[in-house]
Amino acid sequence: MFEPLPTPAEMAAWDQTAIRGFGLKAELLMENAGAAALDVLNELRGPLAGQRVLLVAGGGNNGGDAFVLARRLLDAGALPLVLHTKPRAGYKGEARYHMDLARKAGAELRRLDPARAEQTLDGLPAPDILVDGLLGTGFKGQLSAEALGLVQAMNMIGEECFVLALDIPSGLCGETGMPRPEAVRANATVAFHAAKLGCALPHAEPYVGRLEARRIGIPQAACAAAPARQERITEAVFGLLKPPAPDLHKGKAGHVLVIGGSEGLSGAAQLCGLAALRAGAGLVTVACPRGVLHDVKAGMPDLMALPLGPDASGRFGPEGLEELLPHLPRFEAVVIGPGLGRDPGAAEFLAAFARGFARHFSMDLARAWAPPCIFDADALFHLAQTPALMAELPANAVLTPHPGEMARLLGVGMAGLQADRPAAARRFSTEHKQVLVLKGAGTIVGQDGLLRLCAMSAPNLAVGGSGDVLAGVMAACLARGVEPGLAACLGVTWHALAGRLLSRQYPGRGNLASDIANALPQVLKELHPC
């Protein structure tokens, strides 16, 4: 269900464990990396015989990978030319070993002065393939003026040929996926052993291109000794959904409660409920202020309703909580927040709910567990206003902030948060016991400091109500018995695939949030065609 996404530091630790702990030769791992790069080129650009390949080799191990690839390209009948940024005496260890081996094998190697990179590159025959072996995952900070000039020159050449980056495009941060300040724009990146976190983030795609992770011989035991703290969610997560039993009925398919839908905001609760039903929940009930009961039910006969509070009120208030609490044991999952409202009464209701929920289930000895809760939308607004309430939330709760809500919860600026979303998610998930779903392109699920990334972006999801749909999908997964952290991973993946599916019907966007909900069953059909 998950693939590791190491940071550069974690990857370096795996390398060293393989070399020092297991006795693997560094030269062998570099040889395997070059072989993996050749395999990717063969698959994407083969046959390679007769093709001109320009390889730019930096002064570290990334340059060493380029030397291996040049030798192997020569053997494949290609015409490689390696431009190396350091004099021969400047290369050490395995990089020097493979530089000398490539030279002995007959590969053409030339010294490239980074200060004169543009003039040198302009004077060369146009290549069919450009290989970026300038900087590896060890790159930190900002590109120097010389390195920036070389990256810019490589990007000009890359406009007319295929570009392959070795391990990571030069200039890209391996943790955040941000260019520093520019990066090589590759058509494909071959990631050695595992994709690095920064490369998997959707905003890095214009630089990474097609991401191909290839094993290079590092023992799994070396990785297991210090597991990566980030993982990518794969479509295997759908294995968490059990096939429907022949005797299934609505009472066994999970009952979801949506608490929301105040005056003027009934649509949010409706969308959440619709998504829960489309994701397989057997029953959905919306708990709403009594005064908006007809609005919540309008056009939605599939939803049941639980009216709360005084007859005329269209807003939430703490007086409705005592009506609600006795009903909670009937539900397998609860969503609170879609259309809850931001007025003081809604804030009081949320605070009373958080405290009353814990009190009710601690006193209910007949029920060994409380239904897991998703805190979404307006519930997150109120939590940000009253941070002390976080301590009142149950440990199995799921919080689903978009970037603006996340910035408020952490008390940071939006720009800083978006510049390093993984760091923000890690901070929250280490400070709080609940499951975090940080929404956006590349949604991150955080739990106990472990981050799980949905590496998909789907512009068709960028529509009002999309978040309400996501909450409903996750609630349905919870109601079907999936553990909260895994239900969050399943829900965000299902939601993202629905967005991608809609891009076929609405290539220029224009779909509605209800279309996202209605596409959910079709996603399963495409994953498991009859």
C-alpha cells in the first residue's frame, strides 16, 4: 500500500549502511545506478544506437553516475560526450574510479569550465539526449551563480532534446521539491533505489517529468533499520475495501452521521452525505438545526435527518447537544463541520461536542468504543480560534485542513507553509495525537510523525464543495471498519482518482462537487473492471 519516500539524508544513511554495515562496494552501487539509468533511457528513447548523448557530470557522486552511464551508452552504440565540471584530480573515490573506467573504455570526456558553460555548450552539436548529472541529492541551499548559469544553459538545450535527470534534477530541493531558485527541467528522472520526497510532490513535476524509481542493490534490511518517515500511497490501498458480502444489508454497510448544514450552508452537509453514500455507506444521517431541516432534505431523499435545537433556529447552539449525544452510539463514523457555521453559537456547540463526546463515551460502559470523528471545514475554524480544544479531541479523530486552515491551526503564514508542506504536516502530527489530512495538490496524511503522500494532482477537484466530498468519502471508509489513519489514505486517493477521472469528461474543468461524488463508484469500476 505504501512506498518509501526518503529524504536525501535518509537515502544517504541507507547508502552508508549498505556500504559499511553490509560490505557492499560503493563502486558496485554506482555501477548499478548507471545501469538503471541506461534501462530507463532504453525504455523511453530506445534504440539508442547512433544517438548523440550529452552528459553533464558534476564533481560528486552524481557525476560518477554519469560516467557509468556514458560507458554503458558507448557499449549500446550511442555517441556519448561527458562534460565534467572538475579536473580529473578533483574526483575522488568511486566517482574517480568510474571516470577512469569510462575513459579507458573509450568514452569522450572533456573538462567544462562552469564559468564558460554557455559558450562551451553553444559550440557543441545539438544532442538527441541531455543527461543531468550535475548535482545530486546532497545539494542544499541555493545554486551558486556558476551552477545557476549552467542549469539555465542546460534548460536551453533541453528545449530541443530529451532530458534525463539522474536521481534528482539539479537545483531541486530533495525535501521540499522547490527549485533553488531554478532547476533542470527534465522529461524524466531516474530515482536510485527510491524516489526522494521532493521529487514526488506534485509541484516538482515540471522539473522531474516522469519519475522512475529503480532499485540499485541496497538490501531491504538496510532500509528497515532506519525506515523513511515519508511514504507514497499506492493504489494497493484499495485492498482495504472488503468485497460486499452476499447477505449485506444497509445496517451492516455502515451508518455515517454528518453534523452540519446550518442556515445558508445546507449544501455542504448534503455533499458530504452524498459522497458517503457513493463511497458505500449504507446509511447517512445529517444532524442539523431544526429550522433548516427542509433545506437539508430538499432534493436529497437518500439522506435522513436529525433536527436539533429550537424550532425556528437555523443555527447551531450548545442546547442541541443534549439531543444529539444519546444518538451517537448508532453511528459508525461522524463528520462535524460541513456547513456548521462560524457564529458564536456554532463555536459553543463545537466546544460542547468535543467535551460531551468524551464524557458520553467514557461513561457508556455498554459500548467499548466511540465512533471515529472527522473534524472538517468550520469545525477547524473554531479549533484554530480555541487551540485548547485540541486536547479535548479523541485520539482517533481525523482533521482535514486545507492550507489556509492549516496555517491558522499552526499560527504561521500561508507562504511559509506552502513552501514546505511536509515540514508543516510533520510538526502538526508530532505535536498532536490525531490523524492529519493536509489537503491540496499532493495531500499529506500525517500520524505520529509519519507522513503519507498522495502524489496525485487533479485540477478538477479545485471547486467549492470538494472538501465536503472528501470528508464524506473518508467517513464511509471509517464506517466500513477501516482504521482512521488508513481510512484517510484510502479516502484521499479515491477522491484524487475521481478528480482525474472527471478530467476526461471535463478537460477544461467545469465539473461540480456533486460530480466528484458521483464519480466515486466509477473509480472502483476502472480499478476492478468486471
